[in-house]
Amino acid sequence: MMLMKKTVNIGLIGFGTIGSGVVETFNRNLPLIEDKVDAKVVLKKIVDLDIVTDRGVQVDPDLLSTNVDDILEDPDMDIVIELIGGYQPALNFILKAIENGKHVVTANKALLARHWEEIMDAARKTGVRVCFEASVGGGIPLLEPLNDSLAANKIQSIYGIINGTANYILTKMSEEGRDFEEVLKEAQKLGYAEQDPTFDVEGHDSAQKLIILTILGFGVYIKQENFHVEGISMITPQDIQFASKELGCVIKLLAISQLLDGQLEVRVHPTLVPEDHLLAAVNGVFNGVYIVGDVVGPVLMYGPGAGMLPTASAVVSDCMDIVGDSKKPLIYGPQISSVESIKPMTEIESRYYLRITAIDKPGVLHSISGILSNFDISIESVNQEKRDEGQEVPIFMVTHHAKEQNMLNAVEKIESLESVTKNTVFIRLL
Ligand code: HSE
């Protein structure tokens, strides 16, 4: 007698770009998917407010519905995929799915970053799984490898280029010597950047993803308001050129989570990365995450950080993981963390690059170096390329290791000098 394979029913909430990618993935690869999980896999219902627009993928119209209860209240539904994004109603849908005993797959980094404990506590109570590989790094196998394949390691550091928009802009600025605003406008035209780019270019998207990486890497859940987040809008082609010519570095928006002497540093900001570092080669819209474990050493995970099919690849693979092991305990990150405290941003130490804009006249450099020295900041190099007596010129400086608080104090004093005409830009070196 032939044994019947088990059937797994999946409901998809959100038929937008990634939802369409999920449908396309099932259309293309269902036999392979079913073969790998040894089950019959059925995409049973797709719910969206708009079920009229042609999504460019083949779909049985009978699967479409505008009523989310067709998924959440269907007793035969095993897995709910949430791809509507945002906080509400996504949170309520996920909590309802969990309450009704359904496993959840989501790409919703914003929701996880803000409601991690609530979602995971609810899932542990009903014994369902919550998988979210697509929430960081799109299609890159990143979270499961970090959580599972590197489980034997104490994670020491995670450095991520995890926002494709910002990385695309910095790459273009660097390759073509163009201004931030100009490249941003072009990226918006090409659809690489949102009409309101704040979320991506000011580091918020990276911050949400870093929260998830920090949980998996260090077992610490830190809210966004509790760490430093800074974007790339003040970077100019001058900074990029100086970094390359004088320091052999590229500028990247890095999300950093690293453990030093029991203290965890969590921060997002532009960073000068040496050209021979693996992360320096992560260009354009691609993402790369560099993880150092105490046993494995450094590992780079690289690939497409967004997009319809890459992200769908992670979503569908999560579903398959659940089919393969629906009882796997929800353990994310080390349960006994090596983190003793979170280091306040003001206490981090770094080498700094500074761009000071000042009137070119005798004594200005003397005043600036005096201020730096008063705050115990030692100068490694000073460059003033243009001589333009009485006019505004950029002065580039690199410091030895200094404390962030001292740098903040020094920059405040420098900016109060009469001869300093613009805000000072300072960028930390990796
Ligand atoms: N907006 C993100 C980025 C992709 O630019 O990388 C989605 O996480």
C-alpha cells in the first residue's frame, strides 16, 4: 500500500512585489519544493486588498480573496506568510495566526524590530514557529546560518552593509564623483530609491535589520531608540576622494554590532573601510554581512539584499524549513549571552576623519589643533589642498584613536570658531 504524503497548506497575506515573487517561485519550482520536503505543498489562499491588478504572475483566480479570515480562521491552514509590511494590521494578523496555531513566515523587519518579544512570546505559548530569513539581507542565506550553522561560535562582531539603496548611492558617488543629491534623484528615477528616501539613506532600515542581527548574534534585544543611527546624506565626493587617495578606504554605511571586553557596541553610521577589506567589494545594490566567530573566524555573506525573486527565495525556503521541522524550538541567539552591558556611543573609541570648512587665514589651523589637543585628541594627518586666502576651504584631518565624547566636544568647539563656516563632518574608521 502506498503511504499518502502529508499536505501542507499555505496562506499568503500580501500580493505585492514579494508576494508575487512567492507565487512565481511556487509556479516554477513546486515539484522540487515538494520533493525536498517530502510533502504535498498547497498555496491555498492569497489575500490582498487589491485582487484586481495583474501582478504579472500566473495565479488561479479562485485563490484570491480580500478577506484575511479566509487564511487566519481556516482550520486547515498550516503556515501563514505575512508580506504586507508595516506595523498594523500586520502585527494583529501575525498574533491571530499564532493564536490559531499557525506557523508564521514574515519579511517584516520593522515589526520584528519593534515587537520581537510580543511575537516570540506568543509563538512559544502556542508552540508554532516564526521564521524571518527574508527580513535581513533579502535573498542572502544569513539569519539561519548565523543562528544555526554558526551556533558553535561566540560571535565577536557583525559588520553589515544591509541597505542596498544607500550602498548604491555611495557606490555611484564613488565611481562617478557625483553629489549625493544628484545620485539620489537618479536612483529614484530608476526605482532603486523610494520617493521618500529618508528611511534608507538616514540608516533607519539598517537599524531595524541590525536589531535582528544583534538578537541572533548576541542574544540581546536592543530597541532602535537606544543606539546611534546616522545616515549618509552629508557625505560629499570630496570625502570619498580623500578617503580613497589619502587613506586607501571606501565609505560604506555600516551596521555594527561587536563585543569588546564584555561590552556590546551597536551602531549604524558611515564608516571608512579599508579597500582590502572584503566589505569594500560589496557594491551597488548588493548587501554583505561580515561576521566573526571565535571558532570559525571571519565569514562573509554576500548577495541580493532585496528584490522580488531573491526575497521570495528566502520566504519559500522558510516555509520549507517549517515543513521539514515544525517542532523546532524558537531559540534565537545565545540564551546565555556574553554581553555584560551595552556600551554608550559616547564611550566608543575610533580613529576619525574630519572635514572642517573654514576661512583660509593664518591661525585657523592653530586654533583647531589646539581644541583637539585640549580634548586629548591626537592628530595623525592634516591636509589642506586648496590655498585660497580669505576664502572658505575644506581642511581634512585624520586623528589617532579618540573617545567619541571627546570628539563631540571638540567638534562643538571647532564649530563655534568664527572662521569655521560650516558644520564639521566626521566619519569613523573601521
Ligand atoms: N529598502 C531596502 C534597501 C530593501 O534599500 O536595501 C528592503 O529591505
